[in-house]
Amino acid sequence: MRVTFSTAALLLLVITLQHFLSTSALIPNNTIRMVEGHSVHRIASSFRSKLVGRKFSASSPNGRFADGAAAIDGRVLSRMEAVGKNLFVFFSSDVKDEVRENREKEDVVVHVHFGMSGAWAVYNSSGEEEPEVKATTRLRLEEIKFKVNSSSSLSSKGFITHLSAMAVAHGDPSLYSAKKNSLGQDPLRSDADPDFLYSKIAKSKKSIGQLLMDQSYFAGPGNIYRAEILFLAGVYPTTLGVSLDRESFNKVWDTSVKLVRRGYDTGSILTVDATIDPSVAAHGERRYIYTKSQCARCGGRVSSWDISGRTCYACESGRCQPKLNVLPSRPTFLRYGLSWKNCLKMKMVAMLFLPRVPGRLFISRR
């Protein structure tokens, strides 16, 4: 595309005014980023073996989870469930009740969403010193090992945990069921229903690149997984959900299960498979296209653009991710995140300040 001086000046104006007209510019990028789902499953698995079945006293060092800490204080941590990027911790009353249904009514559920900087650290006070709590520590648990008498309880050496997270909430078991029902299918869960997921995708006019990041469709995968899953499945990100055939969906789902499971097993997002691409692995590559300018498999150009505030990647060689049934090219203004309404505002401003700009303000990206 030939870029004239007036075109360049107009695009500079667009970028500058975007910060005033686009609402997305008011939200820092890091407020919408999340950890990948395999990390939450690893936490749940580790904590099940260490903490489930133990009784804890609870407090909220920074006061931001005081009501929740009071509700679970003195209860037994009885169960942990991970769904996508969400962790659910069940606390039961310390009653020897063999009827599970009666105990279920008394359970308190704590819902944790870690965000980008959240952490849940576990310390064994019998072998390591507990560090000072931080300003971000919402919940501190200390194991209650035994009772001295009927009127008091004292803790001997046991587990202590510090939790900091973007969001922590508590409620009865309906909190878990309601939140789980609002989430999509988790590639790491045995109760995932890919048939139901495909029935939703087949009705959607959004691109598969958008749907893979939508936690009400795919629960768990984040931006790194999106790029690598679609690459290995051979599906271009802008392919519409309604245009995605079942065979292509199966490749996307199977690849999701494979990659997220590998992340869970290894603790790292490693998408290059040495058995499939030995030459790529031999060069020390861990991923194919994420944050790259050149495809690690074919050497083709990797393009990147914004989808709903996150950077999407695709191999443009035509061999790795063929463009079939993709979205039409968007005008340049829309690529910068502006709505049509704001584009019209831009045109009015441009007419005032750049009267000699050619009339064709909406320039195709090709």
C-alpha cells in the first residue's frame, strides 16, 4: 500500500486521539491479563496432598477478606477444585458426620482468582520459618493440630499458608456451582464436554481467536496457548466460529488438551514437540509463533494484531495456518480499537485539521 504524507499524518492523529476516545485505553493491560489454567491445576493438586483433611485457624492480615476468614476459621479444608483459572476451596465443619449431604449444607466455599501477581505460599512450620505477611496477603491459614481440652485449642507445628490474589470471595456451595456453570470447558477436567462446546462455537459469529480467550467457552487457556494451539491445529485465528467445521474444532480441542496437559506436567508452557519437529527443538525453540516475527517451523512471516485488547499471532506462509473463511479485512481505524462511532468523530476532526487529506479515510490493511 502506498503511504502518502497526508495518510501518515492522519494515522498519527488517530493514534493520538485514541487515548481520549477509546474506552479501552483507560484500562491498563495488566488488569486483564491472567495466569494460564495449568498453573491453577498444579496448585490444586499440590494442596490436595498437603492441606486437605487438616483443620485451620483463619485470619485476614490486610483486612480485605475479614468476613471470609471468620466464616472458615476453625474449619477443615475438605476439598479443592480447579476450573480454568479459578480455584475453589471447600471448608467443612469439624463434625464427624457420615452423611455427606448434611455436611454439604454447612460447607463454606472460597473462590480464588489469582490474576497476574497472585500467589498462595505454603510453609511447614516444623522445618521452615514463616515470613512476614505482605500488604497484599488477604488470607493466612494456620493449622490446628490438636486440642488441649474442651475449652481451648492450641496449634503445634504444622502448615501455614499465605494467600494473595486479585479476587477472593466466599459463600455456600451454590457459589461453586454457579461459577462453574458460567465457565466453559476446561481441557484438564475429566468432566469437560467438547460436544457441548462445539455446539456453542458453531453458533457464534466471533472468531476462534476470540473464543479461545473467552473463559465462557474455553476455561483455562490464555494468550500464549491461543497462539500455539491455533498454530498446531492449523487454524487461522480469524476463522469464524460458525465457519469452523467439526474436524477443525477437534484439532483445536485435542491440541488444547495436549498442550495444557503438558504445561500441567512440566510446569512450563512448552509447545514445540521434539518428536514432531526435531529440527525446531534442536535449535532450542520452545514455542512456534508467540512473540516471534518468523515461524519456527517454516520460516514464514508471523503477523500480529489486536483482538479484544490482546495480541494475536499467526503464521502467514499459508502452509501452517491456511486462511479459510476468515473475517474480512478491517479498516485501519478499527485495527486501532476504535468503534465506527469514534471513526466518524475522527473524520470530522480530520476534516477540520487536515482539509487536504484524500476522502478515502478508511484504508484497508492490505
